[in-house]
Amino acid sequence: MKKARQYSEVLKELEDTLERMNRGEVPIDELEETVKQAAEKIRYLRSVLRSTQTTVTKILKEVEEESLEENR
């Protein structure tokens, strides 16, 4: 899966797949591949979330350190 894809786009695809599965619209012959693709999307989404969390945490720490330095 390409990293350039947007989180929201991949999430929408996953939601659509899950809806199709819940409605029984995925033929048994396609189920294995559909589940593999869904798992790949989940891994990608988790990766993006982890990366975003790391970045946001870093930024907030920097802002806090700047604020402490300004108050000295």
C-alpha cells in the first residue's frame, strides 16, 4: 500500500469493505483476499496513527519546553 494515500481514504475503503461483509455481499471465493486486504488497511491505519501520535507528542513537548524557557 502506498504511503501517499490519505488516512481518511483508506479508512473509508475499510468501512465499505466491512459493510459489504456484514451484509453478506462478499462471496466465499473472495473472502480470503478481502480479509487480507482489510488487514493490510488496518496495519496501514495503525501505522499512520502511531506516527501521528509520535509527531504530536514531540511537538507538544517542544512547545512546553519553549514555554518553560520563556518563563525563566
